[in-house]
Amino acid sequence: MLLASLLLATTAAIAPSAGRSRLFLDSASVDAWRELLPSGLFYGVTTNPTILRRDGVPCRVPEVAKLARTALGAGCQEVMVQAWGGSVDAYERCALELMDQVGEGDRLIIKLPLTKDGILAAHRLRDEVHLCMTACYAKEQMLVANALKANYLAPYLGRMSDAGMDGSGECQKIQGALDACRSPTRLLVASLRSAATVFDVLSWGADATFSPDVARELLGSPRTDAAAAVFEEDALFEAVK
């Protein structure tokens, strides 16, 4: 009885953080979605103009809105699309057009870069759309996302490291600051290049977004595949005895 009580108490203690982190697939490829979303691993998908170009999707509002509707119809809880235009007015106009054409305001996240114009556009839009402030390269930029009450802040861990920064250290400091001030903003770490780095990010309590190649690394292991093949061989052996 005492053991059962202790187990229940332990479960209650860890429950608030259990399953907290969200994984997103960094892809605008419907083929990749068909392959990877049925795994149940992903909360949603993330895109930006560079991803659209890579996956052959025109960066135009009708095409991007159609893509977002497709993602939501495929079971995503959220889809992230980035507004473009380079000026405050253009970002605002693009974001509102996307919101209007997608028609799923609670599940569509508008991404804006942490430039001066992106920040000013976010301030205008903060009461009308869900926001992800993206292209974060410094822990101090967390202050902006927190002030805007953005849903997400997306630092580029891999690119920060490429620039000679301590990408992991910066991201951990951002997560610590968000936790310390009880911010509503979630840390969505991007530019992740291996399954091991995804593991590290989740160990900090952050969210992660990554490419289909990294997703495939998470979903397969040569040793696991070899072990499964032996199981199947043994099952067949028993069946023919």
C-alpha cells in the first residue's frame, strides 16, 4: 500500500512536464508528410520561404494557404507559415491574407523574423494571430518574444554554432529565462542536424523542429532493424515446425 502511494505521488510530481515538448517537421513536401506524419511523432509542420523553395512550392499566398490547409487536414495540430514582404505593412498584409485564406486561426502560426520590421509587424498582429518569432541568434532576443507574448521563439542552433557561437548554451539560457519568468512563449529550437541534438533539445524542456532526414534517423536504427529481422526469422521458423 505504501509503495503504491509512493508511485502515485511520483507520477503526480512528474505529470506536469510529461509530454511537454512538441516536435515539428520542417518540410513543405506533401510526399514527406505522407511518409512521416503517420508515425504520430509530430505535433505539426513548419515552413518558411526557403523551405518552400527547396520543396518546389511557390511563395504566393494562395499556394501557401492551400499547403497549410493540406497539413491541417493531414492531422497536424498546428502548421507554421512565414509571412514575407520585408516591410512592416507587407508582413502585416501577408499574414492577414494567409489567415483569411487558411481559415484555421487557432491552428495557424504566423512566423515573423526578429528584424525591426518583423517585430513592429508582430506588435500590430499580436491580438489577431498566433506568432512565432524566428531567426533568433542571441539569447537577448528572448526579451522581445516574451514582451510580444509570442507563442513560439525559434533560435537556429546549428547556424549559431556555424557562426562560432555556443548554440546549445545560448538555447539553454533562453529556455532557463523563459521558465524563470513563467513566459507563455515556447522555445522551438530549429536548425537541428541530428537525432542526438533533438534528444538534447527535448532534455531542456524545449520544442524542436527538424528536417525529414533527421526524422528518418529518429525512426530507424540499423541495429534495431537487424534485431527485428531476427525476430521475423525466428517467427517463421516456429511457424514451419
